[in-house]
Amino acid sequence: MSYNVYFKRIFLRQTYIKLTYAMKGGKQAIHKNKLLAVVYLWRGLLLLGKWLPAAINILLKRKIYIPNIGISLTTRCTLKCQHCDHYIPTIEEQYHEMLSFDSFKIQLDNLLVNVEKLFEFRLLGGEPLLNKDAARMLLYSLEHPKIERVELVTNGTLDISDEIVNILKQFSKKSSVYVSNYMANKALMPLLKTDNIVEKLVVNGITLNFHKDLLWSKTEQIQRHYRSEAMNKCYFMECLKLTHCMHIRGGKLFACPRAATFSLRDLYQRFFPPAPELNENKEYIDLAKPVEKWQFFEFLGNDFFNACDYCSNVSEVKGEQVTPALQCKQ
Ligand code: SF4
Ligand code: SF4
């Protein structure tokens, strides 16, 4: 059963989301800018051309293709946002992580040993540029033959070094940078280098992902909901409809970045006892050893994760919107 669940929930769902995004963009643009509409539709067709063979391989040969995965190069951040979607500011000092290059390499290799292709790999934080090995990690990811695209995500408070820009240029067809646009938050302006970063990337012909009118959803306090199993299954299915990106932190692959934060077992135990059992393949996959195919099927075939019982993602997305990156009071 897990295999079909993996295919339907993860692979087809992601294909559907990406295709509707391309088609919607095309439809909206068609009345205003015919050229843009053609670009959107072309992207949709390319996507189909790329993902259809993968779907056939999954069905007929039981091969593993993964739509997207993110990794925290560090949990440390230059900001402390009130509505941080990954709850990074709730991580206490003793639990913070700064990933070494060797660990990064081992985890990525173990993850991909039985995977045909990872379509998108995102390097995140906290703020990933705080990691002194960020450039090496970026290069290693871009050189990996099983990874199709690599995106570096930065909050716009740190300069992007020439070394990183040169690597991005060298792999310009495979790389992009997502720069969070926090400029609507005027109180942050003295800290932001967003304009300079964007200019540097554009001048060097690097693909930029930048939202002009970024708004955030207000996050709710972490709390245990004590939903029934059936309710948690429904909640997880609703969440899958929104967006889904698995996440690596602390040497483990989790369902999402929130699950990675919540899995700090002490956090569960200290604030929300009794803590659930965090079984391997139920809550995460340990990347200290090569991941076998059955582990993916079991993990991705989960009806929900323990983390979902601590999460309010679905109601947040449909709830109040706020200025991005409002800072915590202390
Ligand atoms: S910049 Fe803000 S939202 Fe991003 S990781 Fe840091 S605290 Fe979280
Ligand atoms: S923890 Fe929240 S965001 Fe993560 S999969 Fe569960 S419901 Fe979705």
C-alpha cells in the first residue's frame, strides 16, 4: 500500500500543484501579456515532458523520484521573526545546529543512493549563509548528477560572496536564489541588504526568485491539539494540498521543516507531555546510513506524522496575513 500512497500523494500531488501553477499563471497573463502567457504555458509543457517519464518509471519500475527536499545548513539565523514558519526562534541554544561539510555530504549521499532523481533541492537555514561551508555545500549539490535544480534561500541580511556567485554562474541552468523580501517591514531596513543582493544576482545573470508583494500568514503558538487519529489523517491530507517539502535537519529526513523543529524531543517532553514515540520510518528517516527504497515507501506512505498533532498550518494559511519578518519583542 505504501508504494501507491507515495505515488499518489507525493508525486502526483506535486505534479498537479506545479502544473496548475503554470496554467493559472498562463491564464492570468493571457489578457495582459501574451508573451508571458506563452512562457508560462511553455513551462507547463516542459514540466509535463519531464515528469511524465518519471511517473511511468515509478509505476512500471518502482523507481524513486522525489519532487523536492530542503536542508537546514544551520538553525542559526540573523533574524528572530515572530511568525517564522519553521519556528526557528523557538529553538533553544543547546539544540542549535551548524552542519559540517562532511556531515552534509554523508547525508546527501545516503539520501540519494537509491533515488533516481531529486527535482529540487533547497539550501535553507535559519540563514544558510551563516554556515562558512555554504559555498562548498552549494557546489557539491550542483555537481550531484541526481539533483536537477538547487535553490539557495536567503533572508537578505548577509552579502552573497563572490565565491558563491561564481558557483551559481558556473551552474546557471541548474541554480537559483530565493531572496526573501522583507522590505515591507520598515523597522528592518537598517539590517537589510536586499537591494544590493538582488542587483548583484541580476547583473551576474543568476535566476532570482523574489516576491515583490510578499505577505506572511500569522503563525499560531506551538501547541498539542490532541486530535484523534482520523482528524490527524484529514489534517495531513489538507496540508498536502497546500504545499509539501520534506526537510533534512539534524541528520534526519522529516516530513516538513516544522516536523524537524518539533522533533526536538525535549521540546515535546518538556512542554507537551506525554511525548509521542518518534520511531524511525514513522517520523523520520535516519540519514547516517544509506536509505533503502522500502524506507522511502514506508515513510512517505504515512497517513500523518506525530508532528501534525502539534501543527496549525492549515488554519494559518487560511487565516490572517501579516507584514513579513516582524521581530520578536526580546
Ligand atoms: S529569517 Fe525569520 S523566517 Fe527566516 S528562518 Fe530566520 S527567523 Fe525564520
Ligand atoms: S507538521 Fe504541519 S506542516 Fe508538517 S506535514 Fe504535518 S500538518 Fe503539514
